[in-house]
Amino acid sequence: MTYVLALTGGIATGKSTADDFFKKNNISVIDDDQIAHELMQPGQASWLAIKNHFGSEYLNADQTINRKKLGQLVFNDPQALAQLNELTHPLIFAQTKELLKKYHDQAIVVLDAPVYFESGLAQKHVADGVLVITLPKKMQLERLKERNNLTDAEAESRIKSQMSLTKKAQMADFVIDNTGTIKELENKLAQLLVKIREEG
């Protein structure tokens, strides 16, 4: 029986670092952000839904989605964000389910789903356990600004567009604080794997 561990948290809290650790330990990672990105390529399902709903003005000259322009809209307009999520989340979920079938013979599979709770995946009981990686808000803001080259206001609006880390932590099975070094995060993740394997 495969144990599916959903990995979530906030933007810039360290999920990619955790993904790298799991991959180094031969654990398959299904990345919902990557699935979302692929579905937004020209001609794909999310691309069609976005073009039909928001209009061609959100496309670049090469027909790819102008992610910056779309981001400016949805991160400042809760209604537009809700509409975007309604269009894309079911498509991402369908693709996630298909990929999970491929890994049915593995002991542990990690599902990196940044909006696991917001997208309704939690209600669908896709995972056997949920891990939330947390950071204090100030540290999250600094890391996000540095990583994405954003202003204070831009970083703040992106963090606000997601469910609060406090609320996610309350709903999780496992919570890891990522205020230390990469090595410290990896040690915590290694301990978590031991726990899951022992209980499994």
C-alpha cells in the first residue's frame, strides 16, 4: 500500500528544498505547480480555460499566458483569483490522480501541493498524511522578496492570497519549522520519514 504524503505550506517556505531531499532519497515527487505550469502551455486545458474566461489580452505575442499580467490581476482581486482557481484546480486534480496511479507500487510518494487545503484536495482525501512547512511571516516575506525580486506590497499580496500558515499547521498531520539551515530541514525530514515508515 502506497503512503501518499501531501507537502504544503506557504510561498517561499522551503517546499522545493524538501522536494530535493525526497528525490535524493529515491522518493517520487508529484509537483502540482509543475502540472499547473504544463496545463497552462498553449493549447492545453488550463490555457484554453484562461483564454476563454479572461480574454486574449492575457496572452503574450507568442500565445503563452502573460503570467505577470495575470498575477497582477488575481493577487489583487480575490474574485478573479477564485475564478482562476475554479477553472484550473479540477484540471490539476484530474492530472494528479492519473500520476498517483503510476506510483501505486512505491512505499511513499510525496505530493507537493501548495494549495492542498485551498483547492479542496484535502476534502477528496488524496493523501494519507499532510506535512506543512512553516516560517514566521517576516522571514517568509524576506525570502519571497529576495527569491522573486518583489516589492514589499507585491510579496504581501501573494502571501495574503493563500491560506495562513497558522491555519494550515492546525489542519496538518505533521508540521516542520524551517527557520534554520537546509541541513536542519533535511534532518527533520529524515526523522519524519523514519516515523512514517515505522507507523506504516
